[in-house]
Amino acid sequence: MYARFDPSRTVHGLDPLRANVERALSSYGVGAPNLRMHVGGLGDVETVADAGPGKVRGQMHLSDAHFRRGAAPFANASNTTFRVHTLDGLFSSDGLFGDEHLGFAHIDVEGFELRVMRGAREVLRRDRPLVSVEAHVHLNLTYTRELLDELAASGYETYLVEEMCGVRADCRNILAFPRSRHAEFDGSPTLKLALTTLALLPTSASVVAEQGFPCCARGGACCPAAHGPCCTERTTSQWLAAQVNPPPFSRRGWIVPRLAF
């Protein structure tokens, strides 16, 4: 979508699985010659990671154990290993994208967003791009706060997009604008409408606990037990229905609208 929206811009995509890269190119590359797909991942250090046995297509979930510092050269890696880059490294003078500037970055790396931001401090300072990151707000509230603090320390103001973006109802995208470019966006009718309708909420480490379905906090009404259903569309819908003045995050859920596809 980004590549077709503005053919004058180069759009890079990274995915650790070669099958996903090939699928993206076959599905979206036609008619978008400015789309560049790369096998790889993002993090806070340059290293090599292993997707694990059998993870050659579809989805995967990584943990720290998959990252192998000092691993063998990537040229000799198997089809489940991939290079992990930092954004600073990719956009450095001798990096893969060394002759480019970063205009916008969407980071969805299944819980490694904080690492990616820590590995992007220099390019964020230099290029002041717009950034969006995914977060499961209450799955690990401490982590969410650290992510917001990291963006704030890099000179960004952050906004919560009040739309579920995953199976857990507290999954949200966070849109970050560089404070130094505030005047460029201040007059945007689109942003004004989103803020007025509460589809976009100013957020920070100090207030995020009350956003993105606070009932999804551990032990809360939507996550009452240590095990079992937690923060589902069903439990959050029931919680919303019981509120006298429902909060603004009464957007449609993530699962139901997709049943039509």
C-alpha cells in the first residue's frame, strides 16, 4: 500500500522468513517497482538469529534464545537463520540503505519493538521520521511504559491508535511524531478529526495504564485468572457494556470484521 501510494518513494520491508518475502513480492510487487523486500530482522545489535527448526514459512515467534551473538558468517547460514540489523546500521553511510533517509517506519516485531527503537536512536535523531510501533498495552505494562519512555527520550510525542490490531483486545499501534516537526502536522485536518473523535489519543508512560482496555490488566475484569481466556473481544465487550460512560475505545473488534474475508 505504501509503495503504491507514492511511487516516488522507496519502500523497504524486512521479514525473517524467505517464504514471506517471496509471498510479499508476488502479491504486491507487481505494479510497485519501488517495493524492496529483504530477508532479515531488526533489533538493537547487529547479529544473527535462528528461526528454529521447521520455521521456513508462515509465522514464528522468537525469544532471546534464538539470537546467537558471534554466530557463524551469514553466508554459511541455513535457511532458518537470518541477519538482524539495526536501523542505525541500515541507514549508516556504509549500510544497506546508506544513500537514503528514513521518512516513516512501521515496526511490528512481536515484542521486540523496544530493541528496534534502541537500535534506531541515531537515525531518529538525524532524519526525524514518523514512527509507528505495535504494543500489547497490558500484556506487559512495564514494557509498554519503557517503549513510550524510549520514544519520548528520542524527542517524540506519542499517540495511541484506538483500534484493535491483533487477537488480544489491548493490541494497539502507537503513532509517534517528532516534537521538532510539530508545526508540520498541527494543521492536518485528518489528525484533527482523529483527535476530536478520540480515535487517536495522546499517550505516555504515565497515562497508558488507563488506555487500551484497562480491564486487561493482570487480575482485572477482562483477565481475572492466571490462565484461561484473557483480554478477548468477548470479555472486553462485556466490560464495555457494563460501563455507565463507555470510554472511547469502543471501536469494532479485530476478529469479527475479518470473518467476511
